[in-house]
Amino acid sequence: MDRRDEAGQSREGLLRSYKRGESIPMRKSLEEAYRSDSESDLDATEFLDSEPLDTSSKPPPPAHQPATWLRTLQNICARRSKCILMIIFVLIIFWMILGGGGLFLYKQKPVDGESPPWYPTPPGGTVAQWSESYNKAAELVKKMTLAEKVNVTTGTGWQMGLAVGNTGPAIHVGFPGLALQDGPLGLRFADNATAFPAGITVGATWNKELMYLRGRAHGKEARLKGINVLLGPCVGPLGRMPAGGRNWEGFGTDPVLQGIAAAQTIKGIQEEGVMATIKHFIGNEQEHFRQSWEWGLPNAMSSNIDDRTLHEMYGWPFQDSVKAGVASVMCSYQMLNNSYSCGNSKLLNGILKDELGFQGFVQSDWLAQRSGVGSALAGLDMTMPGDGLKWASGKSLWGPEMSKAVLNGSLPIERLNDMVTRVVAAWYQLGQDDKSKFDGQGPNFSSWTNDKMGVINAGSPDDKDTKVVNKFINVQGSGEDAHSIIARQVAVEGSVLLKNKDNVLPLSKDGWPSDQGHEINMRIGIFGEDSGEGNGPNACPDRGCNQGTLGSGWGSGAVEFPYLISPAAALKEAFNKDRVYVTDYPTNSPPFKSTPVILKDQDICIVFANSDGGEGYIASEGISGDRNDLYLQHNGDNLITEVSEGCGDGRGSTIVVIHSVGPVILDKWINLPGIKAVIMANLPGQESGNAIADILLGKVNPSGKLPYTIGKSLDDYGPGAKILYHANGVIPQQTFSEGLYIDYRHFDKFGVEPTYEFGYGLSYTKFQFANLRVTPVLPKSSLPAPRPTGIAPPKFEDVIPDASEALLPKGFRKLKKFVYPYIDKLSDIKKGKYPYPEGYDIQQPPSQAGGDEGGNPDLWNVYANVSVDLTNVGPRGGKEVAQLYLSFADLQGEAKHVDFPLKVLRGFEKVYLEPNETQTVHFNLTRRDFSYWDVVQQNWVMPTEGSFTIRVGTSSRDLRLTGWY
Ligand code: BGC
């Protein structure tokens, strides 16, 4: 199958069971069946006659009780892959019920949400660091025709162009179509490109420099492949639910860790001239029900997040990203407070563009846009992939509809001008007008075929124009610049040593130490399918199955591996063959019963096990994106237990290595006497085997720290940590009532003992912390300085253009399904009164928390310096992460009445130290670090009475020093 078919199928929601080669379409059939002609894709009249779909202004909907039959149906659809006939039968009954009058319930529109209106969209071009780009952009935009402007804002449609997202050009002014490509792990669908370790592994390094270097290498590969916009990094999900399918794309379950990692990654990507995209804004914490229709329901779920939690938790890393100058923000699929994120004016206009001062452009997730004019007014700037409510339909909510909306006055032309200027300014800001870096020819690879020759618009049956579409350019770097070096280093430093009893690790490549009088050679047995190659790393589309060693999760964040070094292959190479016998059994059912010697004979047993998950459009082995539990998969727990009990006839040492998309429960076996060492190697990417060999043999001293808590059960994470697997209404509701208390904050608050806490990780050496010093830099004051006024955005002549600017040029041959900006005839433009959303004519006051890119600049001023001396007091060189946590327990006055977590991470620094070496580590704490979001004052407030307690140490529960500010 060529990639066009694979991707096309999966993107339309094809569920596959890859188990034993079966391939059973499930979700597509459901989706297609539910979607009928009665679901009106928007046309010109929508702009005039109907209610705006999502105006974010009215009271919340009542909670709907789930119908049992609906739940059952979802269960069948989401979990089982063998019941097609049953599903068809149920669907027929279902449609009969709908036809009989139930339709009105199913067609229920989301009642507009708990999210207040915020209009109009603040224009871009208000901060000095973007002013030059905005001036150039405005000059260009002024010369564009209406059709060209629409082109810049609208994707050309699914598979219309070589990248996963493509916009149309403004040819007359020399502005190219842009190519947008996933994603956080590497360049999706690309050949000869690096499969880096996933975000979660990057987070586990706690190494800012590596975060930056990985971003830069990723950005360089994108640029050399002709990509303008990278669809990463990802900080949403934040990781509220440990089983969440896409947590692995982000950097860990803490806003500060995510924010720092994202900012470093963005800096790296953008230094290469590629626009980074921070995603998914905001609340896409689970895959179930994330998207309309994907789960059989007409609307996506709503993540209901209160104002303070939004600012201090889910929004925090986005703020860091905007501060870092990110060019694009991707709004998420689901609703936020019952208003679709991509049409939520409070979120996009209010928080992102006014308060955070975002200067780039907002693009929709793929088909996350649910309204036409409504979403434009709410702050959306670019629709992706261009098709409207339905995959690959070619019927856009913008495109020609946007042209009509401007011409009939529904969409104010100033909004369109701002949308286009934001995109063009971002292009200038990243220097993409420099022809030596971007030749304007677009991608030199195709997302839709592996063949050299192919068509550009694979989604259109009309495109028969075969060309060279894959130039197979190797962008992996070579020699000292080989990106595999960075990939390996991230995988090494992102491996967390959880247990090392009797210092069983590191192993010597020569086996037994010669001074211990062992005469025989050492025997090492490697067990588990996760140690081996399986059917190769690219066996399933978008890595949508768990087989062989696990290098990444699945979905749009995954890539084609150029190679994947399996742990077994690397370990067999790593030991001295004259002294160590290594045998591998890359299966989870080794023949222990029939051939007990394979266990009995070993001195050391290394067991590999894993847990996989991913994006919700793929399901594999009953896992529909979100994991069903936190246990190891494929009987990994039993394998580990069996191996540890039988290894060396009970006298051997068992070392466990886990590859996983997130935390796993270890308690079934962690305390068994034979389990001597455990490594959480996260998702290591292509250099997996080399990295684990480096750690196991002590070539590199482990320095990874957990980017999440490992609990003893899912319940231990609190009620908010549970995925909503069964719809609790026609519009499923997930209310984040735990607020600030996720992961370690929850464990701390409720006194729950984790197996291993957030920030934990061992080394082969020991470190000592001493001399914590706090130096106040600025005096405390409750509110930030008044918002600066900023600079004036560019001015345009805001007159409705002549309709001829958008008429289909004479003799123009349209490709079927391609999204064009053109109107066929003037009579298509319907005049009338557009029902603007409630609150549309109330001008909102600018937020005092805003005023620059990243918010009020005072929030970023340093108010205190902290330093500690860190010494390596152990036998070998190694890296340690000094982690700084803030506690609010000693505050007085008003702050006493504010609820604060026991402690929150506010900074970290990783340093390398030779034995006996000491270095001073410095932290800068900003006003934002010392503030909480006050929902009444609508501003960041710094408590001024009493003291902030500052603690530094080596994990969230091993804090060795304390100071006060
Ligand atoms: C994902 C995005 C991704 C996009 C394009 C969507 O399904 O949610 O993260 O960038 O597809 O592939």
C-alpha cells in the first residue's frame, strides 16, 4: 500500500487492529454511517441565516445522562475489532430510532459555553520585536487581491500538496504557499530523516541544552526538506491523565518542565528559520471524544477548566512558548468550557492574543474548526487542512465561503487583513523570504508516496500530472553533525534509573570483575519482545501497533524510522564476546517450561517490557489512543516476574528496562528479591539500543529524572486522572475539578506515597547540595507594573474589495476537491444580516496581565536569585539535576486565604561534575514564578506578606536545602 492510502485511511478515522495482521476497519464505518447528508456542511447561506455555531457566550449546557445503549455501542466501537456485523446491525437500529424522531437529540448543538465573549480580535504587530516583519508584511498584504488573501488563510485540502498541510500562494506578490508538517518526534512521512526520542524522553533529560539542540536539529531537517511550519512542539496534553494517549508527545506532567522544554525546542527550531507550532491549545488531555464524529458523536467533548487552573497549569507552557517567539499556535479539537477551542473568543482573542500578546497566527488542528465566520471572529487565522467539517471533502468553511463572507460584509475585512498579515509577518520574522534558505519550491518529499514519481495533489482524482515528488535528500547530518549523536544523547539522558540494588549496574563489558575469582564467563539472557526488532520499526502506519521494541507512540507525532537499533542487537555488540555470553529471547513467552535452562543458566537477566498508546484515530489491540490502564502490555508484568524468579535458578540478578508512553504501575514486581535494577527508558527513538547499552555498561552515567510520578495504582492519581472512556452526555463533559492538583501536587496534597516521585532518578555516583543562598533582586509588590501601551499595528484601507477579485478566472481548470478561494458567480454572494455572536459589539478592555509577547513584561523580571553548591561526592563523573521548588506555606496576610499546592517546580539546572568537583548552580526567579492568578483582579498577584519558601534538591521529595524570599 502506498502512503497515500495508509494515511488517507487512517486520517479518515479508520480503526485497525494490527494484531496478527488483521486489519479491521471500525471507526470509519461508524463515522461514515453517522454522518448523513443531513449534516449540513456550511455554504454561503450559513453566514447569513444560521446561528454562529460557537459564540462562547451563553450559559453551560445541562449535563446529559448517557444512554446505556450509546455507551454499549461506544464500547463495542472503541474496544472490539471483530464485531462489524453487530455494529452494522446496531447502526441500522440506531438510524431507525433517529429517523423516528430521536434526531433532534442527536443533532443537538453545543449550548454556547461557560466561556465569555471576547471581541474583536486584537491585531498583530503591537510589539517592537515583530515590528519590522509586520511593516514588510503589511506592504505585501496591501497588494494582495481578495482571493490571494483567502489563499493565505486556507489550507488547500487534505492531500492537496506534498505536506500534511498546505496553503495557497499569493502569486502576484511573490508570497509562496506554505508547507506544514508534523511533528514533535521528527519529520513525519519523510525519508532519510531522524527519528528523535519523543517529547517525554526529552523532558526526562531535564537538560535545557539538549532540548535546544534537538529542536535545532529537527528544525534543520525540516528546512532542508522544504517545510515552512513544523507542527510541534506539543505541550497539550499536559498529562492530567496518566493514561492519556498523547502525553508522550509533550515533555512531562508539570507546567514549568513543559514550558522550559517547549521554549528551548522553539528556540532551536526557529533558529533554523522554520516556524514552530505550539499545540494543542488547550485542554486536549484525552483522545476519547476529542473530535466531532471521530467517536460517533456529533460534537467533541468539553474540557471544563477554571480560570486560575487555566493560567497556572494548562496555559503556562503556552505562555513560555509565546515569550520564546513561537510563530504559530494550533488550537485543539475539543471544546474548552463548552466552546470549541478553535472558535473560543475568550481563549484566542482574550487570553492568547490580548493577554499573552501572541503575534503569530493561530491554525486549527486538522478539522478542529467547526464554524466559518464565527471562528474567524474568535481569532482563528488559518484553517487546516482546509476541508471543512468532513475529511477530504473539499468543502471548506473558509476558501470560497470566506470570499463571500467578506464580500457580503459578514466578516469584517480588517479581520481578514489581520489574519493574513499575521501569517506573512511570521514568514518574514523567520527569514523565510531569504531564498538561500527557502527556495520557494516547497517540500522535496511527498507525504503520500514512497515512490520517486507521483502527483502533487494526491487527494484529487483529477491530478494526473506525475512529477518527481521524492528527491530522497538525506537531512540526517553527518560526521560530528550527525543528528544521531543528539538523538542518542537525549535517549541516554532521558533514561531514568529507578532502582539499583547492590550496585548491580553498571555491568562490565568483560563480565565478572577479575578480582572476584570467577573462572567461568558471565551469562546474560535478554528477554522480551520489546528487546527485539519485531517486524521492523515501520511495520504499521503511523506506528499504530505495539510490536518489536517500542521507540515511539503512535499517531501524527510519529515518524518513519530510518533505522531502529534494537536493545538486543546493541547489547550483543557491546559486551566482550570472549568473556560474556549473551543470548536473546525477543518474545514475551519464552519456552521457560520446556527449556528451563534458558533461565537457570543465566547470571544476569535483562527483561524488556513496554506500554504503548497514541493518537485517537488509530486503535490497536483494543487501545483507542488512550491506554486502558497503566499496566505493562503483552503480559509484561508476568514475564518480569517469571524471569526474576527463575533467573540463575533464583540466584541471578534481573534488570528491567521499560519503554513506555507514560507512567506504568511497577508494584506487581518491583520489590521481588531478584529485581535488582529498573530503568524507565521512556521512548528513545532510533538510537534505542545504543542508548540503553551506554547506560547498562556505564559508558554514560544515568542522569534522567522522572517527568511524571509513578504511582501504585491509577486511583492514587486522584479522580481527575481518569480518562472519560464512556460518554456522559451527547456532548461529553470532563470537568477539571481537581484544579491545580495533578500528578505530584495531588500526591503531596493527599499524602499519597508514590512508587517513585516526580523528578526522581538515580546515578552511579552521589551528589551533595550545600549553601543555598537567596538574593532578593527586586522588592515584592502585589501587582505587575501597568501594562505598556505597545506600538501601533499596521493600518489598512478597510474597504470591501471588488467582487471581481475573487471570481473564478476565465478558463481556470479546477481540480476536484482542491480548496480554492474563488467564487463561481456573483449571485453566490448572498446579502443579509449576519447574526454576530452575543457580546460581539462590546469592546473588551486590554488585560493588565498583557502588554508584550508573553504577557506583561514585568512578569518576566527577575525578583530573586538563588544559588546552591553542588558537589560530586561519589566515585565517577556524572550529571545531576538541581531542582527548585517553591512553597507558599509561610506566606501571611491575604495569601493565607489562597489555596496553594504544597510545592511547585519553578526551575532546574543540570550540571556535569567530575568526582570531588563542586559547581555553583544559579536560578533566576521571576515575578510570574512568585505569583498566582487572581480571578477577581484578573491579574498575576504576588503575595507580599510573609515569605516564599525555596527548596532545592534532587527530586520533588528529596529536597535537601531551604531558603526564603
Ligand atoms: C493532530 C495534530 C497534527 C495534525 C496534522 C491532528 O490529528 O491532532 O497534532 O499536527 O493532525 O497531522
